[in-house]
Amino acid sequence: KTRHSVWPQMPLIDVDELRRRRPPVKPVVEATAVDSAWAKKLHRWFFSARWLHLPNRLAQALRSALMACSRLIVGSAPPQRRGLRIVMISDTHGCHRRLTVPAGDVLIHGGDWTRMGLDDDAADFNAWLGELPHKHKIVVNGNHEHNASWKARAGSLLSNATFLRDSAVMLPGSGLRVHGTDFCWPMISPNPAYDAVADGVDVLVCHSPVAGYADGGKGCAELLRLALRLRPRLVVSGHIHFAHARVEGSGSLLGTTFVNAANARRSHTDMGWQPVVVDI
């Protein structure tokens, strides 16, 4: 998935449509409920400020200083152990049956579960999900599904999983809140869909990786800003096949684990990377 291979197919982004989307429902349980109200507002303002995107050294210095200051002001509680094993896969491109999937409590697919949105791939993927023992299964779209003729009804095709598209789910019995984004090409300008994500996210699932973390230098700056605001326990992505990795966050993202779970390695049909397992 190089820049040259996907650029001619890049879809137009309807910003007005994004703005019309309603934000996700506020969770009943706040996963990081130690921040005072004013500190949360201050932290959110820091990372939603439009001037943080200015491409000059002063803006970068201010950004770094604000990140450090907000970490001190807002603080964070020790992460709650939930006793969950999360298994992550992505970019299977219709070759899901070639994988050996480890046992776990939650299975997350980071998108590109078909080859260019083929109907047969979608149907067999859903059937395969139904054969797996994981109690919870979460799926988001990748660019291959984003271009499919059935993308508007993708959720109805996946009867054996929870499909997330700019929406969230609280996993019953665990208190774990997972938010999945719709696919969007990497952006450097504000994305209204990301701005609408409610606080209290434990796991963020996005097909494109966050800039600077298991992204091969091709990640999204707006997803980085979102991660800085949410500070989730885990970020799951794919898309950049050669960047498959597990990376621990640093600075203001200390305590966040970033996983590029792409399984495709040498080609779209070579499942050369193994699933990634994280216990939280």
C-alpha cells in the first residue's frame, strides 16, 4: 500500500457529511475517571487547538511543552487490570482462513478483511468469525471495504461481530470501552469525526496507524492528536503492512500500547505476520 498505489483511488472526503454525524453516546463508566472537570477541559483544549498544526519550530516547541504540562496537570490513575486477553489481526484481504488465531477474550480486526470489497470475501469472513471461540469480536472498515459497493450496509453483513464505524461499544461484563473509527486517509487538518469522539475510551481501533507509532512514517497526524486527547490503553491499526509491530507510547502517551496488526507481509495474500496478543 504505497503512496503511488493508493493515491489514484483516494476518495473525496465529504466534510459536511462528517459534521452531520452525531457524536457517540457518553459511556456510563469513565475508564480514566480521575481527572477533575476543569483539567479535562484544559487537556482537551490543548490538543484541539488549531495552531498546534503550524509547521514551524516555535509551534512544535509549544506543542511539546503543553504535552508535558498537561501530563502533570491532568495526571492519570494506575491502569485497572481487567483480566482480558485481546487478540488483534488486520489486513487479511480475504485470506483469514490461513491464519492461526490464538485463543482470547476479545478479537479485533483492524480493517481490510476483503480484497477490494469482494462479496464472497465478506460472506466467508463473517462465516469464519462465527467459527472462532472469542466472546467478543470487533471489526472496522479498511480502505478495501471503504470502496465497496456495500460499504453503507457493512454492519449488516457481519452478524458474527460488532461492527464499529465512528461508534463505540462497552463490552458487557468487562467495562472495556472500544471505539472504532471509519476509514479515512491520513489527515493533517482537523477531522470532525475524530473531534466528536467522547472521552473514556480504553481501546481505539483505526485502520490507519497513528503518526509516529508502528506507522512506517506514513501515519495520521490527526489520529495522533486524537490519541493524545483520549490516552487509551490500546490503539489497534494496520494498513501499513511492513510496519507490523507492537510499540509502547512515550511522553504524554506513556501507558498506551500501539499495535499495527497487519497480517499481510510480502503481498496482500501472504499472511506472513502473526496475530498480536495483549493482556490488559
